[in-house]
Amino acid sequence: MNETDNIDLMWTLESHGWSTITLFIDDKIHRFEISHCFGDPLSELIQITINLIDKSTQEVACWYSEPGGHRWSFSRDPENQHKINIEIEEILDEVYEEIKNTETVLKFTIKESQLVQLFMTQMDKIFELLKDKQYAKDRQSDFPFDLYKKLKNNI
């Protein structure tokens, strides 16, 4: 498992029910497109962040695209509790089918504090951008304001 602190993440809330995660690890860039039609990925991300702050040991999110998607698994390292192991798998099954076929795309370890800060920064960014009427026009319904406030109160 790759362990580095040279990691950055950008969550872009696209218009009309799409998001893009751009993940920078060392010198490599990984992009993941997510459709909001199959779930509420921002709520999932915020809930995962809350759960990690509360010392959850295992979290999973399945974020679908059209077609396919990715399963992100977050697990607390048993020997180094301040670190989170992340495995990203491509889902090879159709949307809404039981997930049986996956292929690991990426595995890495990151400090919990860094991961939480990366997630928080992106949620704060989106929250601030949504104050602009033009930006918010086709995006506002995709942001979970109540859950975001819960996260902010939890910190």
C-alpha cells in the first residue's frame, strides 16, 4: 500500500447532477466522475468524514458513473490508528446489481487528520461557491446543507 503525505484532492460539483473527484498522489493524477442520479455522494462524503472523526474503523461509499462506478473503502489502520487505508475499486457490474466484480484501481494510506482536512476544505469551498446565484443555479439541489452544518458543528 502506497504511503505518502503528497496527496491532494479536489471535489468539483459540476452542474446537472455530476461531480468529479480529482486525486493527486505524488506525481499521478486520478479522476473519478460521479453521477448524482444513483445516490447522494456529497452526503455520503460528509457522513464518512463525520464517522472518521468519531473514530469509525470502516466506511464504504459506492459512487456510480454512467456506466460503472467506483467503490471507495476507508479502513482505520489497526496498528496506526491515526492512519486511514483507502482502496478504490472499479465496479465492473451494472448499476443497481449486487457488486460482485471489481478491480482495484488504487490503494494508499493517509493520516486521518490530512484526509479530514482535504474533505472539509472541499465542502467549505463548495458551500462558499453556492453563495453565487449563477454557480448555484444548477447545483444547489445537490448540496446537503443540513448535513454540512452537522459536520461543522461536530468539529
